[in-house]
Amino acid sequence: MAMKEIKWGMIGCGNVTEKKAGAPAINKVPYSKLVAVMARNIEKAKDYAQRHDVPRWYNHVDDLINDAEVNAIYIATPPDIHLEYTRKALYAGKPVYVENRWREILRSVKK
């Protein structure tokens, strides 16, 4: 059985995504590719995308979440916005990778 490629959309383009996570890590994993990034500042998103060979960039989270090619979301933002973005992605039917606040997120999504 062939593995389905995970086509990531990443929300946030901060320092953690330059070395620990983000494009360098995602693109090293077999069947995994970063296809879109989002930052509130469109120039920051564009710069990150161009430096890491990411084909699309956005400055609105809904645009990234609703990108038809994106089939998983990595949330790389400060923790105070994790809940909102996680809920949006899950309600859009996309799997989410987020590092913090899972208990709070799960309680909220169950409501």
C-alpha cells in the first residue's frame, strides 16, 4: 500500500521554525512536504517561503487552512493563539500538530 504524502501548512514563521521544526524538519521526513506557510506579516511569510522553497504563503490563517492542497496543519505560533487556530483547523477537518495546551484544546473542542 502506498503512503499518502503529508502536505503541511504551517501557521507561524518564527525562530523555532528555522532550526528545530518547520521547513528543515518537515522536509526531512519521508512522505512529508511543507507546501504553504502563514504569518500575519505577508513579507515575513513570503521571505520564509522563498528561503525554504515553499510554494505558497499567506497572511490570513483561514486562507492557509482552506488551501485544498494542505492536508495537515502545524501550529508554530505563541501559545496564546494555539487554541483558536487548532479549533479552526480541526473544524476544517485537518489534522493538527501543536506543541502546547492540549488539555485545554481538547476540552474546548469537545464542547
